[in-house]
Amino acid sequence: MTCKIRMLWDEDAQVWVATSEDVPGLVMESGSFDALIERLRIAVPELLQLNGAAQPEYRLDYQPTRSDRVYAYG
């Protein structure tokens, strides 16, 4: 089973936020991209099991998006 995980950078809060239509109830955040991935590797199988969609193996497809505001000086 492949789960698409959207990961968006929240510039105001300075955290990565992960959600997924494939994993009901998934909303996680972390200030570190790598730490968030480690947490997702544990949380996704647990959430899917709680939702009755347990599988022996999962593929997590991370889809990170980050945008920055820049200012022109002059």
C-alpha cells in the first residue's frame, strides 16, 4: 500500500506539517523535516491499523512543499 504524505512548511509557525488523504486522522508537525519523517514512519502504520486498514507493508510517498517570501531591496 502506498500512502501519499503532503508535507508543507508553515513559515509563520516554523514547522513542517504532514497530512494525508490516504491516512485518515493524520496531522503531525515538527520543526525538523527529518524528525517528522521518523515520526511518520511510526504513526502511519498505527493510524491505519486503528482505521482498520492494516497491511504488512507500507510505502510512504513524501510530497514536500516549501515556499519562501523574499524582498527586493533598493
